[in-house]
Amino acid sequence: MKKQYIRIAPAIFVLLAVVSLQFLIVSTTRGHGDVAPQAVDTEGLEPLGSDFLEENPYRLAGGEQYELAIEIGASGYNQNCARCHGLEAISGGIAPDVRLLEDGILGDEWFMERVRKGYSQNGAYKMPSFQELLSQEAMWAIRSYTETRPKPE
Ligand code: HEC
């Protein structure tokens, strides 16, 4: 029992360090609300493995997978992105309106680039990287949600 604890202790420490780092980055930037970033439960979505795909697999699958992805993505978006990009993906001006991304694979590539790597300018964080926090499944679920929001007039 004790031995087992010693084995998992470093993993827990690393996990806590990553989570608190994310929180630190996000809490230094202002936005809507103060919801802490959240890992997203993607149960029911087809697992995607660790190689990053170029195109939204849930849109390609269509049907119930796509519907479930949109639903999961809505809560994932509200927990992790709305503070900057606006509730229901309607930008309040702090960060770009993600509904304006291109449809299809071009928008997919740009979306994944930003979400995985984040963005900083002159050493200042503008957007955190979500690589450590969100699974690939969660990222595509959020993309499914934002790409199906009605575009602004
Ligand atoms: C701390 C604020 C913040 C959070 C949280 C945040 N973003 Fe961003 N995001 C930004 C800013 C600022 C930019 C603009 C960066 C630039 O100038 O290219 C941006 C850019 C983007 C872009 C590129 C938009 C474009 O038109 O080029 C996408 C896509 C994006 N974010 C998606 C997301 C998603 C999805 C999440 C949640 C998982 C998220 N962001 C969370 C601040 C944030």
C-alpha cells in the first residue's frame, strides 16, 4: 500500500503542477467570469489515439457522433474558452470571434494550432496552450460546437 503511494506520488505532483500553471496563466488575463479551466469528459465519443488529426473526425462521422461532440463541446467551450471568446462563442471583443473561422479542414487546422500551442506576443500570454489540459477528443468536440454556432450577420 505504502509502496504504491510512493510510486504514484510523483505523477500526482506533476499533474498538480500542470493544473496550477494553467490556472496561473489564465488567471493573469481578464475575461468573462472566473471559471477554472476544466478537463472535459468525452465518454461516448470515438477515441482518437495520440496522433493529431487534420480534420474534425466527428464532423466526418456525422450523425449521433457529431451531435454528441457538439453537446460535449458546448460545455467544454463554456468551461475553458468562454471567459475570453465569449459565451456561446459570441465574442465580446477580448479575443477573436471563433465563429468566423473557415469551415472545413482549413478552419480545423488553424483551430488546432491555436488550441494546442496557445499564443503569446512579445513574451506575454494572450491565450494559454490547452495541450496538457484537453484531450484531442475534447478539442474536436469544442471545434464541433464552435463551427455549428450560427455565424454573425
Ligand atoms: C485567456 C484568454 C483566452 C482563452 C482562455 C482562450 N483563448 Fe483563444 N485566443 C485568445 C486570444 C487573445 C486570441 C488571439 C490571438 C491572436 O492574436 O492570434 C485567441 C485566438 C484563438 C483562435 C484563433 C482565432 C483566429 O481568428 O485566428 C482560436 C481558434 C482560439 N483562440 C480558440 C480557443 C479555444 C477553443 C479556447 C478554449 C479551449 C480558447 N481559445 C481559450 C484568448 C484566449
